[in-house]
Amino acid sequence: MYLSAERLALANQAVRETFEQCSIVWQAIPHWDTGDPGQISVPNGILATPGLLPVQTKPKSFALTVAEVIAPTPDALLTGVMTATKDLAKILDDDVLPNLYTKAGHTHKSTFGAQPLTDALIDSRADVENAGYRAPSCLVTNTDGLKKLSHLVGGVSILPQVLAAGNINALHRTKPLNAPDTQPRALLIGRRRRIPQGAAPEASPGEEPVDLAVSLLPSLEVDGETSTGKIQLTVRIRYAIRITDAQGLVANHT
């Protein structure tokens, strides 16, 4: 079983666009293409302690009937592709973000009231700025953390003031950063270059404290017929997460 070049190109375009829209990691962390889909390791990017990191594959498979795959219009194929790609984006986020949180070079503990939260983010800002990351930072928080950041004081949300104090121009909400703990958690990612919300794919990865080395960009493969007579397809990505400078990452918790 195979897809025509035109339909495969259309499906892969849907994979790329859906992945860009759904993945926090893709929007917040710069990535670079190694140029070798079969690559199994990449340099860790740390000058003081050079080494190699393994490249891992994350797949998400789904099945369609032959009629759905070869239908005159690609609606069923694209629906399956986009649903699986959304799940793949979550798989990537759930792997990378907790990893960054636990390996952050700085940690701050505070209550998540308005003033303590502001103080903690200013301290986090100082940590990454002292490490050379003086551009506006990115903040990734869980649902409880976003609730705390959005508290009302005098009928006005504290969010704009807190983000300004922390020099933060990009905010993302994710699942618990250290599951199964659901207490307020936040990860501040320092940056050397100004990267707008969601614009990390266009940023230069080598200058930032963390990047994603991608040997196989999000794409679709046609696996073949299953025992049930359906056609299995898989969306997949192959990557390694590189923390080149843990001092540019700050974990905040209660």
C-alpha cells in the first residue's frame, strides 16, 4: 500500500502545520535539523564537557480503511493525520518539559501570592540574566500555576505586571511539570535573542540554553495492512533534547 506523491505531500503538510500549532516545545524551544534521518546520536553542545546524546523516536500510529485512504477526497486521511499529530505533539511536550524542569540550574521556592510570585520571578530573571540571557524570557507553567498568575487584585489581573517584572514575553500552559504532583509549578527559560510568542522555529538554536536536535522532522509514514484489514499509518519525530547551559533554566515551585 502506498500513497500518491501528491497525497503524501498534502498529508505531510498537515502534519507540519498541526504540529506547529499544538506543540509547546516546538513553539518555545529552537530546533535544528541534523540533516540525517537515520542519525542515532548528536553532540551535547557543552564545550566544557563534550559528549554525545542518543536520538530517540516518538511515533503515533493510527489505522484507516482502504476506502478512507484512497477516497477521491483526502478528508478522512487528513482527519486521521491531524488527530494523530495532535497526540504526537503532546507526547513530545510530556517528554521534554518535565525533563527541563528537573534539570534546571536554579530553583526557587515561594508561595504563589501576588508579591511572593513577583519576587520569585524577579529572582529567576536575575539568575538567567547573570548567566548572559538578557532578552525577554519564556515561562512555561502548569494549570495551577496559571491560575495563580491570573489572580485578581482590586479587580485587575496581576498577570501583566508579574510577566513584566520577570521580563517575560512568552507564556505557555502545560500539564503538571513533575507529574503526579499538581501543585503550582513554573519553568523560566532564559534567552539571548528576542523570540516572540510561538516563534522559536525561526530562532537560532545555538545561542539558547536549550534546543532540540531533530534528525527526522514531524512526518507521515505508511506502514501497511494490519491483521484487521486496515491500513496503518504513523506520524513520527526523531530528536534529542540538548540542555547546553542549565544556568539558563529556572524551576519555580511552592
